[in-house]
Amino acid sequence: MKSGMMKGLLTGMLIGGSAATIFGVLNWQTERKWNQMAKQTGSWISDKAEAMAKKM
């Protein structure tokens, strides 16, 4: 009985750890994508502002 309980706990920890790792990696990739999009948007706005300043 105790042996089965330990196997269950270990299996649960491994599955939980794997799920947490996968979730963390996916979350990191999503956040990196958002940061890249924000940089691109910032660069675009900066370029437009510079072009408008040159016209004046």
C-alpha cells in the first residue's frame, strides 16, 4: 500500500513538473513575441515621427 502511494506521488510530481515546464516555455515564447511586437511598433512610430519632423 505504501509503495503504491509513493509511486503515485512520484508520478504526480513528474507529470506536474513536466506540465509546469511546458507552460513556462510557452508563456516565455508568448512574452518574447509580445516584446518583439512592441519594439517593432515603437520603431515604426519613431520612424513616422522623424519623417514628420523632417517635413516641418
